Amino acid sequence: MKDAQPRTIYLKDYRVPDYLVDQTRLHFELQPSGTLVRSELHIRRNPAAGEGLPPLALDGVELELLSVAIDGREVDDQQFRVSPEGLSIDVDRPEFVLEIANRIHPQDNTSLEGLYLSNGMYCTQCEAEGFRKITYYPDRPDVMSRFTTTIVASRDYPVLLSNGNEIDRGDMEDGRHFVTWEDPFAKPAYLFALVAGDLEHVEDSFTTASGREVKLQIFTEARNIGKCDHAMRSLKKAMRWDEEVYGREYDLDIFMIVAVDHFNMGAMENKGLNIFNSACVLASPETATDTAFQRIEAIVAHEYFHNWSGNRVTCRDWFQLSLKEGFTVFRDAEFSADMNSRAVKRIEDVSMLRTAQFAEDAGPMAHPVRPDSYMEISNFYTLTIYEKGAEVVRMIHTLLGEEAFRRGSDLYFERHDGQAVTCEDFVKAMEDANGVDLSQFRRWYSQAGTPVLDISDDFDAASGEYSLTVRQSCPPSPGQVEKEPFHIPLKIALLDSAGKNLPLDTSGATEQVLEVTEAEQTFRFEGVSEKPLPSISRGFSSPVKVRYGYSKEQLLFLMRFESDDFNRWDACQRLAFMAMEALQQDYRAGRDMRLSPELLSAYRSVLQNRELDPSLVAEMLSLPTAQVLAEQTDEIDAEAIVAARNFAEAELARELEEDLLAGYHAFSNDRPYRPEAGDIAERRLKNTCLAYLCVTEKPEYLDLAQAQFDSAGNMTDSAAALATLVDRGSDEQAESALQEFYRCWHADTQVVELWFALQASSSQRGSLDRVRALMQHPAFELKNPNKVRSVIGGFANRNFTQFHRADGKGFEFLAEQVVALDRLNPQVAARLVTPLTRWKRYRAELSEKMHAALQMVMESGELSRDLYEVVSKSLV
Ligand code: 0A1
Ligand code: ZN
């Protein structure tokens, strides 16, 4: 390990900062041989921190310190101490100007934290604790300062950017040039950004609600300049939406986005200068799939929304990360729902939550939405903080209703503008604005684990009373054995035998939000004339597992009549899950597998239904993925899951062949490409039909796929056809399509990433040998996280069949790669190891092999703090 003893940081140890930094002046001289950083910090004792003048503690990692001066006088080295973690300076006055000079080496920075180079362009990533790799500083979000930044560089870097507004520029005598930026808003260091490179940009403008003109610019390398339009459109939509829905206006005169190829995450909300992973911003119809178009729209919005939920109001400490992330994910999800199909957006989000977040909640790294402790904060950019955090905000929205929620968010922004605050402050604003009590609700922030609701019902025909009894429980998670009952909004409806929603009270409302607060609680409905069928947790009203003993017939009924699209899809999922459990049992017992005719006919009627949104039909037709099935079983039998799923898919393809073909043709068209909801839905259903048809491996359908591949006018259709040929075609068909695709697109980074991912995640063709070969491909780069995620991540996370091969070689491979990567990029290594941390969930044979692979990582030598935390916690 890097640190002999990785330290655990506790929320309970939080103390206000000893010193504040009112002004930060930075001066960068960018040079390949090493970058010189000079800082001038206007420091003042924090009156809230108590008496006396303790030493000033600054964070700093991997820095070469050149000089330290206070109020213009060099500080002699008796007065300060340097450690691998930072600098401690003795202080004799309450207010002073500190000047520091240090050198850094961006060209050697492979961790992609701090200042680094991506394809020769300088860029930064400072969240959460990257600024300390740039210069010595109190690198914590509750120290907010006004930044002025001067960048000096050779003319080879014509574009020099930082946060805020440009206030000066000019030439130096030695032929270099400089630009100075000033950010009028105080901000924590994690929102600092710098970019320098030979970049082009597209420009547009936006007029805010109050009539201010904002310049919008997207910067990228010249070869990508044609791929910025969608992001620009998305940005303008997001700016308008935030004004309309939250009353939030943009506050600077300029908003910039920069695309970089080497990036650990999706994007970063630096004030006025968002830096994006190029995969999350660049798109054109020829090169990006519908999924990519929608992801870009969502991420551009997410980062933009952070300007208020994150930047204007920021986090006091990193335990409060979900304050900005949960809220902002909720905001971007609602934006995407408004721009596209609301039900499908919800289905996608819930599917992800149910697979990956529920697994996290049940695993060794489980933590509450507001964690109590961490070793390495980078490990806490999790699905729990982001997605479950968003569900928690959504539940507040559900409990309060649209208008009251808006009153709460208005108060939150008004009360805390310019401050660094806590999740508690958010909840308090929601309470104070509406006179409600969310005391018990706060447990969602402090208790980890996915609650389970066991629901039963009773109907008394004589009195016309129907009741629902809800029992809640929550399994233990690390450090938390007993859980107190949660406050759970449960949106329900009752269906009569004709499939109509029954009125639930005298107002005639047919939907109700039950507030579950007790360990066991009964809800009664009067005047019910026949035994109804409950529709439970409509729209997935809370992040819980609902158990109600639906029979197959009842689920079939819901699939036909349920008016809530999300629950309609969910009924279909439950049914498929039941069927596949039975198939797994057959497989294990060596019996013939059989899919029930009712299920087949239910799927057929979904496919024939031309009233439904085609993307909902596509979602309903798609069987739960192997990962979903695995997450929902107590003891994962990977082989049985694969066998059951393959069988069900083959049966559906065979039985529904005619309807699938009809569907394929009905939803094919030659309209020009538009990434609009209606068109996306049609392409999705058409390509789902194509994939099913090719499961039969009949030559005529493979020809159809080949024809689509040959003539596709957009990447969605081209990639879908390619994936189908790769999965179902002959060796020759698959290989020649792959080659042709590469030949056509080898110069396009995003498409090459897709080409990698498609192979590595193919259950048929993504063998370990192929994955190893892809890593030798000239376009593969272990130092580039996107390439790593496409190839190694594609294999470990999306290629269930091959990754779980019985000899455990898939696990060994992952362990090897994680160890190699840890030397270059600890953040990415720690994330990549996740599938191995789930070893306890598997049946013995695989479980032991996964455990051994994890052990191998542990014993491989020095681990980064990031990887050490995940591996050591998972081995327990
Ligand atoms: N705040 C960003 C996520 C982010 C976090 C860490 C990063 O580098 C380690 C980069 C980005 C967001 O939510 O979009
Ligand atoms: Zn975010």
C-alpha cells in the first residue's frame, strides 16, 4: 500500500476549518519538462474555529515545493514541515498573504487526478481531492475562495481556459502568451479547472429569463468539431428547463464545455468550465447510437444543473456528497423524462438500480446515502450516493407533491446560496418551507441496505373492506445490524376484475400514496365491492423490494390492464423472472425445460399491441438480463441462469417468429435520422425484433441483419446489426462485419470504443482469448479509462457467460488487469474490481474461485489506498 496504514476518516470527526482563504491567485507556467505553479492565498483565521493560532495545515501530494513566503518574506524551513500528505506552517498572525511556488509533472500523471495531459492537451480533474496534486491548499469543500488564474504557455497551446470570465490576455517577451481568468463566485478547490491546448470550438448563445446574454462554447480537437451540435442543443434545453422547473438562472456571462479523451468519470461540473469525457459529449448520427445521444443529453444537463445544486450551494464535507449528486441526478432524470418517454426513462433507471445498486447495498461496500466513514473518497462515487440518493430526493418529492417540493427547493437555494452545507440542511429546508416533519424520513440518509416490504391483503365481502398489511424489514449491512423502520411512500391503486382503477376515497382519486412508517402496518379501504388486485409501488415510488404473492394469472392480468406503464413493465419482468426460476430448477434437475404457453401468448399480445409506445414494447419484450436474474437470487448459479435465459430467448424467438418479422418491417423506415423519442422508440423495437429473429440463426434473418448493416444510415442501426451478426452469425459473417466496421471507423475514437465493447461483452464471441487479443490491438491503451471500460469492463460487467466460466479464468484475468492498472490509475482499478467483490453471493465452486482471485489482488504487493479499501473490505 502507498500508506503504511490507510486511515479511516469519520463524519463524527468533522471540524470547521482553522483558516479561510478569501482570495486565491494562481499562476501556471505550462512546460513539458515540468509545470511551475505559483499561488498567492489571502488567508484569515476562521472566527468559528476557536482561539489561538494553530499551524496552518495545507494538503499537497506529489508536489515539488520550491518556496514559501508570508506577507512577502520567505519563510525559513524551521517554520514549516513537509510530509507526503501536505505542508504544515507555523503562523504568528490572524491574517496574511501566503505565497507558494511548486513544480508538478503533468506528463507523468496517469491517475488523471490533478493536472494531466490528454492527447497533448492540458486538463484538470480536481473533485474530490485532486487540487492537492496541483498545489498546497486547504483541499476541502467548506473552504470557498474567489479564484483568479493566469495561464502562461507556448503558442502551441493557443487556447488557455479557466473558470469565470477572461479579464486579460497578451504576449510574453519570450514568445509565449498568457490569459487571465477571474471567477467572481467563491468556490471550493474541487471546482477549479484549467485547460490548455490546440482546440477548436463551436459557439452559440442563450438569453436567460431575465434577459442576460450568455455565450456558450464547446471546445474539442479539430477532428471532432462536427460532433458538438447535439451537446449544444442539450445544453440550451437544460438551461431553459432549469429556469422553468426550478426558477434557476445561469450566473456567468460564459459557459464552456471541453471534451477530453482521457477521463476517469463521465464529466465534471467545474464552475463555468465543464470538462467532459469525450464519450459523454461528442455525437453525430453516423457515429453515435441513440443510447449515446440520450446519455449525452442527460450528462450535459446533469453538469449544467450542478451550477446550482453543487456549485452555488456546495457540500460541507465529502460525507455530504449525495447532497449535490442525489439531488442533481433527480433533476437530470426529471429533465430526461420531460424530454423523452417518462416511463422508459424510469424503467431504465430502475433496472440499473435493481441490478447494480441493490447489489452494492447487499455487498461488502454497502454504505448509507450519507456514509459515516471512508478510507478513500473516490470509492464513494457510487450508485448508492448517486442513484439511491436520487431516489431519496424523489421520495421527498412524492411525499410533498410538486408545488411543495418547489417551495422547499426555493428555500434551500435562497437560504444556502454561497454556502457549503449538509444533507440535513436540505431536508430542513423541505420541512421549513412546508411545515412538515421528516424526522423519520432522515433514516434514509443514515441506514444502508435495501428495505424489503412483505405485503399481504384481505378482503371482507360482507363489509366491503379491503386491507393491505405491509411488513418492512432491512437486512444487516456492514456496521449496521439492526435497522429502524423507514418512512416509505408507497403509491398504490386497486384494480377491479375488468382492469379498471377503483376510486379509493370519496374524491374519486384512483391512486394513493400510503405512508409506511411502522414495522408492520395495515391500510384499510372501505366500500370496495369486489376483491381488487393491488397495483403496488407505481412508478417505483420507493427504492425497496416489494414482495406480494402475485400469481401468474394476476401478473398476466396486470400486463394487459395496468394503466401505470412502469408497473405494467414490472409485471412482465416478474412473470419472466418466475418463468426463469422454474427453468433454472429444471436445468439443475436435468429435466426438459419448458416455457408456459400463457407466457408466450402474453408476449405475443404485447408485440402485437400497436397502441403502446414501441420503446415500452421493446422493454417488455426484453428478458431480464443475466445480471438482473443474478441479483434477484440468493445463491447465484451462473450456469443455470445462462441456460435458462438462452432457452427462454430461443423459445420466444421460435414462437413469435412471424410477429417479430412483422414488427421488424412495421418499424423500419427510411426517414432521415433524428434523435427524437418517437424515432428512437421505433428503432429500439425494430432492433429488438431483429436480435430475436437472429436467435433462430436462420440464414434469411442473418441476411436481414447483414442488409441492415450494409445500408444503415445511422450508428444505432449499424451497431445493432453488427451486434446481432457478432452474436448469431457464422464465424465468417461475424469476423468480416467486424473488420469492415473497423476499416470504416478506425479513425473515430468513440466508434472504436463501441467496437471494443461490443466484442468484449458478446456472450458468443467475447471469449477470454478474444479479450486478451483486443488488449493487444493498437487502438487499446491501458492508460485510457474508456478503452479499459470497453474491453475489460465490457467483459467483466456485461459478458456474464464468459466472465463466469467454470474454470475461474475470467476472474483471474480480471484480478491480473486490476493489479496492472492500479499502478497507473487507482480510481479506475478500484472500480473495475467490483464484480469480484460479490463472491459471497455465488454457489461454492465459483465463489471460491472469485475469492481466490480477490486474494491474489490483495497479495500482489503494494496497493493504492483506493484498491486496498475495496479489496480489504470485500475479503472480510
Ligand atoms: N461530480 C461529477 C463526477 C466526478 C467525480 C469525480 C471525478 O474524478 C474523480 C470526476 C467526475 C459528476 O457528478 O458529474
Ligand atoms: Zn454529479
